[in-house]
Amino acid sequence: MLAIRIAVAALALSATAPVLAETLAIDGQVTIKPAGVETPQRGVSMTAVEARFGAPANKSSSVGSPPITKWFYPNFVVGFEHDKVLHAVVTAS
């Protein structure tokens, strides 16, 4: 239910204001992706992410099935399923 309320609120606000950020709801938490922070696109390979953004500051071990891995960069975190980007979330700086 909370996700539906957030989506309705986001739609209502977007109808009256210019879009300046992307709103993401993950695990019940709302994250705002500020405009101007470049992140990898969904479906891009780990190799392409590392070639474009460099080596991450830290990497998590793979967890679950399918394997999910997180790479931590100074301004964002990338979640991978197998070796493809599942999502990228901008972190507070």
C-alpha cells in the first residue's frame, strides 16, 4: 500500500512541477536521484561499468539465487544480478 501512496504522490507532484530528479522506492524507502549524477543504466555489464566509472571503492560478496552483488562508488551504489546492472542508487554526499 505504501508503494502505491508514494507513486500517487509522485505523480501528483510531477503534474505541477518540472522534473528535476528521479524518485526511487526500494524496500519501502524513497530515494531521490539528483539530476546531474551519472549512474550506469540497467542491463549494462560489470565490465562496461568498470570501464566507464573505474573500479568501485568496495564490492559486496554475491548473495542469493540469482546472485546479487553491490558495488560501492563515492556517489552511488550499483546492484548487479549476475553480471548485469539491476539498479543504481545515488547516495547522500
